[in-house]
Amino acid sequence: MRLPLFFLMASLTACGSASAPDTARADAGNLTSAKAAPVKSAAPAKGQPPLAFVQCGTCHQTKPGQNGIGPSLAGVYGAKAGHVGDFAYSAPMRASGLIWDEATLDKFITNPRAQVPGTRMSYAGLRDEGQRAEIIAYLKTL
Ligand code: HEC
């Protein structure tokens, strides 16, 4: 009994990360397959996150002060890039000078690295315009 347990713990430690919960990491790794799924955008109930936001939720919380792998998205709409004071943003994000409105968010979510080269947001981008619009509409409510 001792040996298998040891192996299990050893492999968990080996895969573990100092900065991120293992589950969040695993989910983030699945983004490509989640994106490929033919998700039809159904209008979410008021205040509810749209289905596509699940992808963002692996790294972002929506309550103020709750940072994950990414900063809390509370109050992000209309704010300046790097709006969470105690989050360790990348230098390019801090220096971008962007204000998060519909245009800048749409461009960023489409391809984060194209808009902010060197960003730490390791997310490939969301090609579906309708899903981006739903996410941005939701961000406005946070
Ligand atoms: C793999 C983790 C991850 C995923 C998935 C992710 N983000 Fe991020 N996000 C980050 C990180 C890390 C940063 C900080 C980037 C930097 O400092 O360069 C960030 C930054 C941001 C910012 C800028 C915040 C600010 O305070 O200026 C916005 C807006 C944002 N993300 C929105 C989204 C949206 C919307 C999605 C889903 C479509 C998403 N993110 C998916 C990790 C992620």
C-alpha cells in the first residue's frame, strides 16, 4: 500500500506549480478544444456570465480583490490596463496605456499577444465575434 501512494504523491508534486492551482492549469490547457466546440451563443440571463466566459474563468475571477493566474476583472471596463494595484502585470501591459473599452477589449480578446506584445496572458484568442461581444457586454456589468 505504501508504494503506490508514494508514487501518486511524487507525480503530483512533479506536475505541481508554485503559482497556479493544478486544476486551473489543466483547464487552461484545454482551451483549444473548448474553442473548437460548436458552441451556439445563447443569450445568458442578466448578470450571468456567457458560456464563452468559462475560458476566461480558468484564470480570472470577477469579484474585486480576487486575483488568480490573471487579475480580477471586476471594474475592468473603462479602466486603464493594469487596473488591479497589487497584481504582478507584465511590463508591456503596464506600459501599454490602453483604456479598456469595446474596441480595445475586442482586439485584446481576439489576439492578446497581437495587441500587447509580451503580455503574460497566455490565451490564444477568441475568433468568434458573437462570443467576444457577449463577453464584453458581461465585463461591463462587473
Ligand atoms: C491562461 C490564463 C488566462 C486566460 C485563459 C485569460 N486570461 Fe486574461 N489575463 C491573464 C493574465 C496573466 C493577465 C495579465 C497580463 C499581463 O500582465 O500582461 C490577463 C489580463 C487580462 C486583461 C487586462 C486586465 C487589466 O487589469 O488590465 C483583461 C481585460 C483580460 N485579461 C480579459 C480576459 C478575457 C475576457 C478572457 C477570456 C476570453 C481572458 N482574459 C482569458 C490570464 C488569462
